Amino acid sequence: MAARAGALPGVTPRPALRGAGRGGTVPRIPEGTYFVTTDISALGWTDGLAFCEALPERAGVVAIPTQAFYDDVDAGRHLVRWAFCKQPDVVAEGVRRLVAAELRA
């Protein structure tokens, strides 16, 4: 049986996700995982893979193009997945970089 993320020692996903909605993305906040999915279409991107390929240069962070998890690639093309299975200070720095970066297409 998988433990809920909030029940694991040292893991506090809610505080780590405080900035998930800043920067123009729409987060889908999880209840028991180390991942958050955001819709990047509000930033003008239509392809999660292209967005994820641009992220390291634009913001110094990485994300996972969610379309890789779909049989129908178009159904997930506008979504990206973020991992927050890091120490809170590392996650906070990643959020800071995302907020400071120019992420619009």
C-alpha cells in the first residue's frame, strides 16, 4: 500500500506547492503524490515537449511532458508534470526560478 505524501517523514507537499499557480500555469494539486500537473496553454504553448525542452535555458529547471503518458498524445499535449520529491528549499528555489523566468511562448 502506498503511503500518502503528507504522511511520509519530512515531506510536506502543501507548503512546497504554494507557488505552483504563479507564473501563469494552472496547477492540479495532488492529494497523495510527488507530482503536480499544470496546463501550459495559458502561457501560449501548445506542445508540452517543446515547453519542457525550453525550460532548462529559460528557467534552470526541468519538467516532464505529460503527453508521453497518453495513448492519445494530443489529449495530454498541453500538460506538463513537475516533481517535488526534493527538500523544501530546493522546491522553493525551483518555484522562484519559474516565477522569475519568461515562460510565455
